[in-house]
Amino acid sequence: MPRDPDHESFRRSAEMARFTRMGNKALKGRTIKTVFYLSPAETGLDQGGPAIVLDDGAVLVIQSDDEGNAPGVIRYIPSNDTDRAFLLPRI
């Protein structure tokens, strides 16, 4: 990795490390309490999408991009049986 802080890959790796720390601080050790679908009215879009409620009351809203232009999908891939993988789609 380049050591020049102005180099694009240096900035990107620093950004990934920062968001990794934020994600771990907020999510590591949390328990999923329920999964539900937001309605199109709740998303303000033409489609609803999946959301996850954690044990601390936080809600993870799955989006297609960082601007929230559309609901996203969740792909579930079990660690021991990839034949059981499935999607929670946009609806």
C-alpha cells in the first residue's frame, strides 16, 4: 500500500478502516431480535425492503446504495450449507 496520504488507495484503505471500526463498535455482539419489511410508504419509494431490529433497539435498513435511492436485498449464505442460501428481496 502506498504511504502517500494523497494517493487514492491510501485514502480508500483509511476510509475502509474507519468504517470497519464504526461498524464493529455499533454491531459487534448485538443480537438480531426480528426481521421485517418496510412498506413503500415507509421507505418513501416504489418498493419496500427488509430491515433488521437489534437487541438495543437499533434498526438496520437495507438500502441499494449510500444515498437511499432504493431498498436493497439481503443474501443469506449459511456457513455450512451454501445450497440453503436465499435472498430477502425488494417487494
